[in-house]
Amino acid sequence: MRIAMGTGSVASLLLTGVLCLVLALTWLMIRRLQAAQRRAVGEAERARGWAETQAAQLRAELDRREERLTEELRRLRAQEDELDRRAAELERSRTGLAELEADRRLALEAAAGLTAARAREELVRTVEGEARREAAVTVREIERRAKTEGDQRAREIIAGSIQRLAAEHTAETVVASFKLPNEDMKGRVIGREGRNIRAFEAVTGVNLIVDDTPELVQLSCFDPVRREAARLTLEALTADGRINPLRIEEVHERSRAEVERLCVRAGEDALLAVQLDGMEPELVRTLGTLRYRTSYGQNVLGHLVESAHIAGMMAAELGVDRELVKRSALLHDIGKALSHELPGSHAAIGAEFARRHGESAEVVHAIEAHHGEVEPKTVEAVLTQAADACSGGRPGARRESLEAYVRRLERLEEIARSHDGVSKVFAMQAGREVRVMVQPEKVDDLQAQTIAREVARQVREELTYPGQIRITVVRESRATEFAR
């Protein structure tokens, strides 16, 4: 029992101690909260005092600004009253002047015996008659002076443009010489029983002339594009040393692709020479093919570049758009690259081709009007026409004989190509032979003979030529298999 009582006393003491501790902590927290409350109240009082001070300052500033604005308003009203007063005085003065002017007019009319309207009509009629006479004299003098000075100025512009150009002209030929690496190469070029020469001429359409001149052969063809492809073919064959019919076909295909690349390069060089850009690739390529074309013995691409330079110089002298004029002159003969494929004049063909490839209406009109088929309506068309005449009309620029010769050979090929089943046509031997390649699956031997007779008949009826022309129709069948 004593032990139990002792244990209860200890527990009571511990509980009492805990309660005292809790009470002490509670009192301490209350004191801290009270202190924090007093500090917060002090901060709030200070903030209120600062806010009231700021508000008082702002109210004082607003009062001062209000006083200034009120004073400015009074001043503006005073100025407005002064302006109204002066306006009233001006109106009274204007009314007085009008009355004086009316009195003066009445006095003058009474003295002159005419009304103001009648006097004005008489004066206008007199001045108008004198002005008409003076204007007529002035117009005649201006027209006379303009015609004289215009003719002189035009001569100076054209002569100066041509003299500044200083272009060179070289004669075009239909034969190109090719130097062989050695004399033994002639035997390889000829081949066994002339097999390689026959294959070369059949594939390229170019005559290969082998004579006694050491280490030299000649390529003869009226078509400069075809002749250039044949020259590149022969150059590659002689450099490699392997010459046979199959090899000739392979090399010729690559040479044709190379000529195509050279045409693109020539077109780009022409644009660079005349400082133009922004032309479609197909236009550039077609323009470049003209480096191999001639017109009356004059290189067409060189003629176009020369015309563009002349037109640009004249445009600069006249103060018009140089780039547009040069573009028109550079493209005016582009139809000559397509005239053998499409019917119509090269001016109309070139204009339509330029229109399809995004050229402006001014350029298209200048192209179609440069030979007078369409009436020129713009300055660009007139300058293009003048530049074309200046370039083509220079002494030594063109030769009629070569152009007529080329046209006759082109017509020979056109006649043969018009028949069904014909794949290739080559005018050779300076126009004394036309070699016609037909498709063996479409044309048999009897039809080949018929084509030869029809071509010969058309040539006799349509063309004038010396001597005779041999028509050769070639029908070749090939069978190819692979052994694996």
C-alpha cells in the first residue's frame, strides 16, 4: 500500500510540473504576440503618416497646376476676343473696298462707253489672235529645227554606237580541217575497206574527206551544229585509238551531249557580255544554239550580241530603258533557232517562243516587229529594228552566196524528212548527195525505193541546182543478243 501511495504522489508531482511548464510557455507566447502587435501598430501609424504627407503634397501640386491652367485659359480667351475684333474690322474693310471697286468700274464703263464684260471679250479676242499667229510661227520653226536636229542627232547616235562597238567578222565555211596525231591514224579512221568512214558518215551526217595531205582530214557539212558534233566525235576517237562502228555511235552520242552543254554555256556568255540576267534556262539554251548558226555568212549569236550593244548605246543616248532595249535586241532573232522546226517567219516564231517563256510584252512586240511584219509601236521596237539594220548592214558583215547555199541544203533535208518512216536525213557532198535513213520496221525494201523516187521527183520540181543530186535511202536491220 505504501508503494502504491508513493507512486501516486510522484505522478501528481509530474503532472503539476507539466502544467506549470505549459502555463509558462503560454504566457511567454502571449507576451511575444503582444509585442509584435505593438510593433505592427507602430508601423501602420508611420505608413499612414507618410501617405498623408504624400497626399498633401500631391494636392498642393494639383492646386498649383490648376491655377496655371486657369491663367492660360484666360489668356487664350483674351486672344480669341482680339482675333474676333480684328476679323470684324477686316470684313468691314473688305466690304468698303468692294463698294469702291464697284464705283470705279461704273465710272470706267461710263467713260469708255463699254461694259466690263464687253471690254473683256474684246481684249481676249485680240490677245487670242496674236497668240495664234505667234504660236503658228513658233510651231513651224520648232518643227523645222526638230527635223534638222533630229536627223543630225540620229546620225550621230548610230555612227557613234557602231564606232564604239568595233566588232570583228569572220567568214563562215562549210569545211573544217582536223589534224590527226600521226599519219598512221588515217588507216584506222578509214577502217577495213572504208568501213569506219561509212559508219562515221552514216551516224554523224558529215562527210569525212581523206586526201594526200599529211596528218590532216576534213569534215564537210553545211550544218555547223552537226559538224561540231562530228569534230568532237573524231577528236575523241583519235585520242582513244579504238575506232569501229559501234564505238563511233557511242562517242557521237556523248559528243552531241557536249555540244548541248556548249550551247548552254554560249547562251550564258552572251547574257554576260551584254550584262543581262533573269532569263529562263530554255531561252538561254536556245539562244546558245545560235552560236553554230549563220545568216548570210554572219554568225547569228555574234549578230545578236552586237545588236544588243548597239541598241544599248542608242538607248543610253536617248534616255530610255537600256536593259529592256538590250533584251529585245538580244532575242530578236531567236526564232532562227526554231524556224527549221516550225512553220512561219522567224520573227513570229521567236515572238511566240519568248511569250511562252515569260518575256514581257514590250520584248515580244520588238521581236515580232523587227522585220516590219508588225508595225512597231514602241521605242524598244524601233531601236531593235535600227540595231538589227546597223549590225547586218555593215560592210563585210554578210554574204548572200553562203546563205543561199545553206538554204538549198536545208530544203533538201526537209523534202526527204517529210516522208513517213524517215528517221534521219543528211545532205552531203556539198549538196550532191542526200542520204536518207529509214526505220526498217516501218519501211520495207520496196517502200525504200519508192521514197528515193519521190524525193528525187520533188527535188527536180522545187529546186534549181547544177549537175545531179544522188538520193540514197539506207534501210539497215540489226539483231542484238547477249551471251551470258
